[in-house]
Amino acid sequence: MEELRTGVYVCMCGTNIAKVVDVEAIAEFARTVPGVALAKTYKYMCSNPGQEMIVQDIREHKLNRIVVAACSPNMHERTFRSALRIAGLNQYLLEMANIREQCSWVHADTKGATEKAKALVYAAICRVKFHEELESVSVNMCPNVLIIGGGIAGMTAALELADAGNQVYLVEKNDHLGGNLARVDLTAPYLYSARDLLTERITRVMEHKKIKVFLNSTLRELKGFIGNFTASVSGVNGTGDKTAKPEVVEIGNVIVCTGYKEFDASRVVHYGYGKLPNVITSFELEKMIREGNIRTKEGKIPKYVAIIHCVGSRSQEFHSYCSRVCCMTALKYAHEIKSANPGCYISDIYIDMHAFGKGHEDFYRRSSEAKTLFLMYEKDDRPVIHKAEPKDNCEMLIEVNEKLSGEHIEIPADLVVLMVGMEAREDSHEIARLVNISQDNEGWFIESHPKLEPVATTTDGVFIAGTCVAPKDIPDTVAQARAAAARILARIAKEKIEVDALFSEVNENLCSGCRLCNTLCPFSAIEFDEIKKQSHIISALCKGCGVCVAACPSAAIKGRHFTDLQVLSQLEGLLAV
Amino acid sequence: METNRQKLKMAVYWAASCGGCCVSVLDVHEKLFDVVAAADLLFWPIALDTKYRDVEEMPDNHLDLTLFNGAIRNSENEHLAKLLRKKSKILVAYGSCAHLGGIPGLANFTSKEEIFKRVYHESESTINPEKTLPSPVCEVKEGTITIPEFYDDVRSLSQVTDVDYFIPGCPPQTERLVEVFTAIVTGAELPPKGSVVGAGTRTQCDECIREKTENKQIKKFYRPWEIADDGITCFLEQGVICMGPATRSGCGYRCIKGNAPCRGCYGPPAGVPDPGAKMMSAVAGIIDEKEPGEISKVVADIADPAGLFYRFSLPVSLIRKKVS
């Protein structure tokens, strides 16, 4: 091994670190450790001058290992790795000691915190000694894309990708495209026709040379990894058309846009849905509107219509989240009912009016002016629906403890519309399993970062868009679909994809094929070679989490950058000071 | 075997051991004639009436080969380990106890004090009203009596002296011993110092022909007698903990062939610093429960986990001994 020349850089982070930890004492201590060529402190190590200092030192002092004692590696490991690269040193010859989050931020006692920081720095110095130069690998990127779900999201993404010249396979479970939007009449707040939004798209998708649509079909299996998946698609049992036998396609990326299903209103027993004939759901009303025939079960034109918000949403009993689109849809119904039947009285019974989107507040104002009666109820004090007496001249009576006036109000209704929220589809678990993505407690697919990576997932090459991620309206759904398409287009343009060097690998000389690791991988990166009787890790799928490394009873699996030697020497260092 | 070649000078010694290793040497059966034709056994307490003094009087490096079995439990074991090291060109840690600390090493879960208390004060067969305890030096009217000092913990051979090779097993398979012995006698090129010899580089699973699938999802662990083993399926898949995945091959998976799970006597393959911890984390990975309470219930079915996972390797493991 070449002579060890470690550079130790202790950051003050302004006063974030320096006010609790004696950074000079740390540097002085580091200088006494064998193999440490120099140790320096600086106000902000992550600043340009800080990084330049490191780059210059690496060149001038021939440093071959770098320890940066600063913040969490989550924060700035990339920054300092890049400094090493610029200086011509392999970027993995760096180790960070977290003396901010794990030290100065959680301690007040300078003496103790400084001792702890010394131990953390010493541990890093011990570890970095055993760091290895690692190179990332690159894999081919197949430009074909699989899209699951032929709603507005799936079609938008498909057109975006296909228009750029890429082959798209669009898999739709039903016998037609359009998804949930195909069940809608007008859209809020501008009252555009959903049919107009969809028809043009459906036609283009069906006729597009680069889009192959599989109707009545589902994904059966997805194998492989980013850039190199194979998907098998086959007809839904019994209804399979020409695509009934499984078809295998080669793809590089997947977008899941499987949408939502509406909340089952009969679960809120309270409202009598299914028992009272004129209590209907928003989608049933939508159907009447589309047919131009808003009537009660008895065939009468309703004189009083009551719309109740948050059915299944914003309730600890059902779904705690807000379904986001129901408030504006309710206002839209008020408009549509009024324009069909100007003599109708509409009551809108709500918890809060969520009018957060572009044009929504204005839409709310216009609805208020159209003499809709707004009644506010307390979350846990739901309105009560009774069947009316013949003398009441209406079908039902609704009792509401009106929150703003504080009064107990009774209103007539011939038709009650329940604004049912969105929920994850019952088959979402199956989809999640097939494409290897995660779901939250409510069943929504989980994005890899809720703010910065809204359409990516923890499985590289698998994206999510639209209402399968969480309730959202059409503009947000379309934006996500286009975002996912854009992410994929950027990857296709590069033709190759770099895979991080921090993956785990199986030493074939040591693996005895016990198969203990096979089902543990959360990224399905481990495959078993039946001929060699050995397990193998697909590096492009591996995220280096280390589960298999820990589980491998024969130490045949090595976690690159997290070898036993590295981790144990770090521990020894930590305990030595 | 050639007889005109200079005969090998050899010793076999037992420290803290059960005697099984020495018996395994005798298990060469008629090959023993080949052994004695090729080697002079100068020191072998189980079979020959030689004294420690005979060894002490040998010049350094007088012995070509010493097979040292047993762990280091007391000062006598340590003295002989160091003495035989000095007198031997090749010192082999022979068997699990010398290699890893072995069964006697399980005493590291307790202390000298606790062992003495149990053995000399509490045990049902002991009457000791004076509460006498063994003492290394004892004055009686005839003079001074000394006995070896009982240490607080057990160590493997390499933890007290420099070891050339390790032959694992409880006891080592005699066939492996013959192979190693033959290699030394015939002057074959020996592996690098510190190697484990007479064993494979992979694990039991490499040789084991039981059917292994990825279906290792366990909701309940069983002791071997609690299930009707089908004789075909991997023990782990039947919920029986088999140390095979964390244990070096070389014995010919004899326990498993006899329908008993591997107990781990061949020790870990290279690169495993702590086979007990390794096997525990492997087993943790196959528990098919998500809730902590449910997981605890499954784990509770594992009888004597410390003794199970560290049966042979406690003194060389990371935890090594109980810290009082």
C-alpha cells in the first residue's frame, strides 16, 4: 500500500459547530494520528473557498485520503466527493464525520462534545484508511416505455414519449381509454368539457404509430432493471381480446398511472346510502348530468338538492386525508344543476371550502353569488338525513348544526349528493408488488422524495404519476405525467445510465447457494443462478442498503464501501478515543 | 509410505478437551501403521507414557509437527501451548476447541467465580461445609502443593500463542487429518501460515444435497425432535436452525446426512469475524413476521440461542466473554 497521507478538514459551520465543539482542538488532535498529513479548520468547508482549499491540498500535499468533519453526509457528501474528483482523487476515498447533527446540535457541554467529536473524527480516520477506489458502472437504456393505466395521465405521458419518437406500450385494464375522467361531464373551475379534453387524446393515442395499446389487459410480470426490463402483458381473464395471450415486451422505463377508485359511500352508514333511494354519490350524479337527465328515483325533477362534502375524506374513521377535488366538483355540480334546472334550490353542506387552485377562489365566489346555500358543519358532527313526511313537500329533511351561525337548521332535499373521496385502488397492492414500489398506509404509491422527487420511486426506472400517488386534480395529474415523461426522455437521450458504485456483490468463490438472501432484497436485485447454484446481485438494481450483506452467513456478499474491515475499523476507532 | 526418509518427529497434546480429538487420531485405524512408519510419536499423553519433562528437555524446534487439541482453560494448558510452540516447527490447532475455543469456550458466558460457586458450593453432589475452593498454591504439613490456576475465561490456541495451521472439527474428520499428514510427510507445498486446512473454503450448503429454495419464510422455529423431517428439504426451510450456511464445508456434511442439522463445529468460512452473529442476522432475515411482538414470539422458540449460535466459537467471537 502506498504511504497513507490523510487530510483532515474540520468545519466550523459558521458557529453551528464551533460554538459547542472546540474545532482547533480537533484539528490539533488529528495531526497526532499516524497517517494524517495535515489537519485544518475552516469557517464553511462546503463553500467554494473551502472546497478549493481541499482540492489544492490534495494536489500540493499528495493527499490520498480525505476526512471532512462537518455536517451529515446526507447534506454534503456529494459536495466533497466532487472536490476529490476535481483534484483527481477517486471520490470514494472520502469519509465524513458528522460533528454537527450528531454532536454540536445535540450537546451543550463543550468538553464532552469535543471529546465525542474527537472520537467521531478518529473513527473516520481509521475507516478511510481502508477505503477502496470504486468506479461506477454504466448500463444500456432501452428507449421503449411501458405505461400502466390509460387515463388522462397515462395517455398524456404516452403521447409525450411517443411524439419524441419512442415506442410506448400502454396497458389498460378496461375495454376503453379515458379512465376516471371519462366518467366526468364538465371540469372545474373553467367548465371545460371532459369529453373534449379526452376525445382528441384517445384518437391520437389509438392512431399513433409509436403507441401500442393493450386494452382489457394487465401487467403480469416485470423483470430486469432500469434500462433493461422485460414486461409480460396479458388479457384480463375472460375478456381478453386479441392480446389475450401474454405478450413480452422489452422496455427501459415504466410509468404507473393506475388512478384511483371512489370511496364506497355505503361505508358511511349514517347517510343511508343504498337504503334511501335518493341519496346518491357524486359519480351517480355525474352520470345523470352526462345523460342530461337529473331526476329522483321516482322520475321527478328535484326541487331541492343537497350536496354533502367530505364523504370518506378528512375523517379518522375512513380516510384522514383531503381528496382535494371534491370541493370544486361540488361547486361545479351547483352550476350544472342550476343551469339544467334554474328553479332548483341547492344547499352545499361542507366542513371547510378548499379552494386552493388557480381560478378556484373565483369559482367559489361566483357560486356563492348564484344563491347556493352554504352550510358549514363540524368534522365530527355530520348532518343527519331523515325521510320527510308527506306534509313536508320534499323527499328528505337534513338536520345540520350550522357552525357559522351556531344554529340547528333543518333543510329540505329531494336529492342528496354525497361527495365521495378518492382512495387507492384495490389492485394497487398487486401493481406495487409487480413493479416493486412501496405504498403508504392508505395504499397510495410512495414517491422517492415527496418534494424533490415527486414522480420517481425507490425502484430506478419505475415512475408514478397522477392519482395513484395521492388525490389530485387534472392539471396536477397532467403535470406529473409530463414530468415522468420528461425524466424518461432525459435518460433516453443519454443512451446509457450510470449506476452508483455503492452496490453489493457476491463473491462466487464463497457463495454456497444457501439462498438465505434471495427474498430479503427490498429492490429485488438478487437472482439465483440455478446452474451455478449461486446467488447473484444485479448491480443496476442494488441500492447498497446492506440487508443481504448482513444476512449472508458466509460473508460471500460484500457491500462495496461498507466492508467488514471498514465498518469494524470505524467502530474500533470510535471506541479507542 | 517411504521409510528411508527421515522420520517425522510428532506430538499430539490435549489441553481443555474431551479426548475426542485424540480418538479421532486413532480413528485412522490401520493407517496408523503408515503414520508410525512415517513418524515417531514423541509425546502423546493419551497413548504414551511421556512426561512434560521430556518435552522441556527437547531442543527448540525439535518436533516437526504438533497437533494441539483442546482450549486454554488454565495455566497448565497455557504453559504446554507455549512450550510446544517453542519445541515445534509446525504447530497445528487441531479441532474446534483449539481452533475456536469450542464447547469449553461456552464457559465464557459465565465467570470463574460463578463456576467455582456452582461446582464447589452448590452442586447437589458436593459436601463442602468449609467452603473450600481450589487454590493454585496450598501449604500442607508435608510441604507446598501446586495445581494449575483456573482462568476466568477460555481462549483458543491462537489467542495464547502463534499457530501455523488450523484443522477444524469436533472432532476433525480423520480423512482430512490423513490428507494433511500425508501432505506434510511427502513434503508437498504447504499453504500459507495461518490457513485453515483439512476443510473447504465454502460452507456446508455447497456440499449439502438437501433441496434449497428461496422459500425460507419462518413463522415458527422447531427443535429437531419437534418435526418430522422429510429428509429432503433444507432444514432452515422446515424451521430447524442449521448452522450449515455459516459453517465451513469439509466434514462431508455428516450430521446433515444423518438427518441432524449442522451444529457448526467446522467454524466459519474465511472472512466471517463472528459466525454466531452472522448466523443470527441470517436467521433474523427469514422470520416471516412484521410486528415486534410477533417477531419476539418467533424468536422465543429458539432454545438457548447463545449456546446454539456460539456453540463452538464464543472465545474467538466479537463478544468473546461475559463482561462482569
